[in-house]
Amino acid sequence: MRRQAPKINGETPFMPPFACSTIAHSAFAMLGLNCLLASSAFAEPPEAPWHRRPLRIVQTLLREPDVVGYDVDGVMRFVRESRANCLVINGGGIIDFFRYDSEMANPNPFLEDRDILAELSEACHKEGIKLLARVDFRGAEEARFRKHPDWFAAGPDGEPKPLQNGLRPTCFNGGYRNEYGIGLIRHLLETYRMDGVWYNSVHSRGACYCAVCQEKYRAATGESIPVLPDADDAFLGPEMARYRALKAQWGLEHLDRVRQAIKAFGDDRVLVGEVFGMFGVSVPLTGGIDVYTVSPYFDFLIGKAFLDDGQYPFLAGSTIRFLKALDPEKQAVLLTGAHRNSDRQIFEPPLELEGWLWEAIANGGSIWNALIAGSHPETFLDRRNPLATRIPFDFLARREQASMGMKPSADVKVYYSGATRERFSGGFAAAIQGAERVLLQRHIPLGFLTDNNFTDESLTGVRALVLPSAAALSDAEIERIRAFVREGGGLVADFQTSLFDEQGQSRGGFGLADVFGCDTAGEIKTTDRNFYQRIRRRHPVLASAGDTDILLNGARTLLCEIGADSGAQAICSYIGPIKSQPPERSWIGDADTDHPTIVVNAYGKGRVVYFANEIMRLCLEDGHPDFSDVLGDAIQFAIGGPPRIETDAPPSVHLALLENGAGAYALSLVNHTSAPWRPVRYRAPLEDITIRLDLGDRSLSDFEIWAADGPIQVERIDRCARIRVQRLQTFSSIAIYTKQNAP
């Protein structure tokens, strides 16, 4: 039976028949990313709520004058052309885009004698488009502040906090957020056919000394809030630790009140908010709201990552992997935009944005296209790239049922330690991204494992765990890591991993010393220039090192020692420094030391590699083969067997593997092969890529081509699926169906 190719822009791409009974065949799409099919084999029950399905969100963030002559038909035309299923529109808070009978209301001065929210909500309802109202209660202008000064944040002297961007700031306990704000949300949901609320700028920076906060702090501690200079450094110090913890609790209590108000209108009404915290530390800690802790309050999870936010093309995929680790059952949404976040009137380079979006989708993410330049593209000053998300949105729409229940399939998980991020943030983000970079370049299926979801179940199917300088670990975490390795799991760790407990208190040695086979000697050396490592013995972790007696060192190195009764092996040892000037004296007499920099150990049934330096950070910030190749070889050694994916694709092609737990997989390829500078203006197409996917105790039964730039062939070879991609321009995706092998 021939499956008809979908029509896109009125045209049908050429595709040969898909014969379900045939294992080895190919599919071809002449129009690039137009070979898009969905399969009921991936489907979850149809009653799954709308916010648990792939989301294709467009946000038009209105400026005050944009309401003049607001063109509802033009907005809906844009939503249809974008293939969006959800629209986010201004509601109220700082500026109200509707008329509201409240003394604290602040209606847009450009509002005409019409109700654009009523018109737009009716139009969206008729077309099956979900509509979210954007609210923002971070502060109010001076005139509204004077009506209820007790509702706002105060300094240590009880006086109002200084203006921030022209607004008097608020706190989580004050009446502005809880009486006025929640009242406004109720009014929006009572009056309009809104499907939920987008809570912008949830956080509240710094300490608040208003009467309510003082009373709540005194009730919890018996003391007054400490008075310190209003600066982030002081606020993040130990004197404010109790206040920070209570403030975070108050933030969750506020979100719970908001959520209850919304859910009173039905379980299908959603709350989602703008929260930071994957790599940034300052905003979550000073603002009291962290995506790490607030995810239970939101109906789907948002990660903000615009092109101008990050210099690495895998940040979009990294964001989705992180959100999936926080809560794999919720939709993970990349908040990005066709317009820049820093210079909001100007478009993002389209070719680079294309790869950015496919990175998120390949890892199981949804997309939020935030446009901050007018009501719809015809009104934009820059109209060069408004429909950048149309083809990715079309892909998500056509595979909606197929993608339900899909989660990252990981041979290796990168451990994300929230306690380390909070207490030892220097180099934290770089270490995690460096590990990711190596895994992506090696085409090893990866995911995140967060410490707040660290369970035995979270390690199911994981072959190796990577700890990027996870300095602060609890006793429970350490014991679970021990058990994982003891039963045959691999472990790769570096630098200060397990040297402190979850409160940041020194253990006086590694908590995982028995697993590493070594312990700290108590001294950290700065090794960022003219420092090296002596190769003591050849080993598989140096498989790519080549003909050399030394390796480069960098960043910082923790001096370590291997005990006399340890069975661990020192693969390399610390040298340094060998100064570079004058060159005649660029030598050292005795390069041997007793301080290993690479230690290999066997613990139970597992393989362990410990690096005394910051190798994972160096894989990102330096990238020299003595870091990236050695870390890659170490991870492969720790896995302890052949990789599940083998391919001849270059490192510039990122592979992502998803699975639904019922024997169905989605394998996607994103091509980042381009000129060595940003923004990407040219992407080099690749030919004849072969991928071998080991299916374990299952075998290939069928497949579908979801997206292709050219012919793709799939065939069964023993327990493997061999995929040949004859041409990869940007993105290809293949669904793999498997069946259980007979015993």
C-alpha cells in the first residue's frame, strides 16, 4: 500500500512506496525537509492533555502602540502560516492590554474602544489554537506604587526599594503579586477563553524587608532578616543562607497560590513561567526561583536559549536534554526566537537558526518562537525571517502522535549536581558542556541525570556515568554511585568530584576515594600555562594519544596520591612547570612525580577513570586533542564494550536517539558542517553517511522516514539496523520499529 506524501505549500514531493513488509528499502524527498510522516505505532492514548503533546508556540510580544488598528485576521493568518498550535499574547501586569475595573489597573493608553483579547480568544477558539496570556508582576510604576506602598518590596530601612527599569520591585509575599496579581489572573480566565498563563519574570531579586517578609522570617527563625549591602556578592554569602532558603520556599508558596487559582478553572488550564537556572547561578539564587525546584508547578517546562545567548550550537539540544531530565513526562520547550533577544527588532541569521531549532527537535523538544517586534510580521520593521519555524513546526505537527512518550535514549548520562552549581559554580557550566561536546563528537547517545531525580530507575539502561567536577555530593548520592559501579556501570569523573558534602563542607578527602582508587593530597595547582602530564603506561584511555611521552595539562590540577594497598593504575602523572622562555632553558630535570593525573581503577564489576585536572572544562574552553580525545577514549573504556551507535559521520554531525520504551526509536541527524565562524552562512552537504544501531535483544521490523534530504536506506543485519543516508543537508530523521527476538 502506498502512503501518500504530504503536501506542503500545495506541492507533493516525490516519494517511492513504503512497503511495510519490506525491511531493506529507501525513501527519497525532492523538496528537502518535506518527507514527513507520522506513525500510530508511537502513539499514546488520545486523551493525553494538550500540554503533554508537542507544542508549536508563537508569541507576539506587543508594544503599547501595537494595539492601534490591531489586526486579528493578520495575526491568525500568521499563526496558520507558521503551523503553530498555541499563541501567547500580552495580558497584563505592568501594562494591561484589556480594561479591568481595579484601582491598580494600568490599561494601555493606546487601547481603542474594542477588546482585542476577546476578539483574539474567540478567533483562536474557533481554529483550535490554544491561547496563553502573558502576565508580569515584577513591579509597577510610581503612581500605582503610591496606592499600596505596603504591597511592594522594601529595603532594610523599611523604605521602598529603588526603581528597577522604572518600576518599584515586588516580592513573593507582598499584596501586589498575591492580591492584585492573582486577582488579575482570575479575571483573565473568567472573562476570556484563555487556556492558561505565561508568568513572565517570576523571580524577585535580592532581599526584601517589607513587613510581611520580616514577620515570616521572624516566625521561622526568631530573628530579624540580616542587614547587608544590597549587592549580589553579599546576598550570596553565608550570612544570608537561611534567608535565601526561606525566600525560595516563599517563591514556591506563591507559585502554588497562582497554580491553584488557575486550576480552579479546570485541569486543562495551564501555568508556565520564565525561570532561569540550567547554567546560570546568580539569577536563581538572588531571585529565589530556580527551574530546578519549580518544575512541579508548571504544566510544561521552558528553557530560554536564543542564538545570541550561547556560542555553542548544541546549547539548544542541551537545554532540552536538561528539561527532560528534570521531568521526562512533561513537554520540554525551547524558548527562542526568529528575532534576536538582545537587539529585539532584528532577525536572527536564518541558516544558523535552522540548525538551532533542529537540535532541539532532534532531542525531543518543542519550540516557542518569541517575536518581540509587533503584532504580526506585516507590521514588523524587519520582515526578513518571521516564518523561520514553519518547517520545524510542520515536522512537529505531522509527527505529533508518533512522538508521544519519546524520551532520550542514553548510553551515558552526564550528572548535573545542583549542589555543586550553587556552591562551586566556577567552571561548572563549562565542565558539563565540555563533556557533552565530547559525547556528541563521538556520537554516543547521551542524556542528563539531575541529583533531584537520582534514583535506581534513572540509571536503567545507562552504561556509564560522567561526573563533571561534581564537587558537592551527599552520602546518599555517593552510595548510589558506588552501587551503580559495583554492579558493572562505568564511571568517569574529574577534579574535585565528591570532595565536599551537599552543604559544601569539606570531607577531608574524596567521598568516592575507594571507587577512584586514589585520594587527594590536599593541594590545587594552577596549571594553565606550561604544564604537562607524563605518560606512565599505555592504556586504552590513551588509544588516540599517538607517539608521545607527554600530554598537555591546563586549568587547575588537584594533587592526588594512590595508596599502597590500592589496585589502581596511574596512567599519567603531574609535571610542571616547564617554562617557555628563554627557550634555551625550556627543560626540566626530573619529570616524574608521585601525583597521578589520570587514574584507572576497577571497582566491583565496573570500570572507573578519574582525572585530577579539569579535563571536562578544558574540552570546551581549549578543545586540544590531549583533552577531548583522551576524555572520549576514557568514556569509551568505561562503557566496557562496543558502542551502541557506530557511524562514519564527522563530529560536526550530531546524532540524537529517542525511544518510547516499547521498542520504537527515533534517530535524528543534525548537520553543523560549515565555515569556521559565526553566524553560519553556509552549510556543507554531506554524502553517504552510514550508521549502525545495535538493537540489543530486539531486531528491526520496520521503519519510516520522517525527514530526509535524499535517499535513506535501512536494513537489518543480525541484531542491528544499518542506516545509509545518501545526502544530509541539514536534518534527517528516521523512525525505527523493533520486535523482541525469540528466546
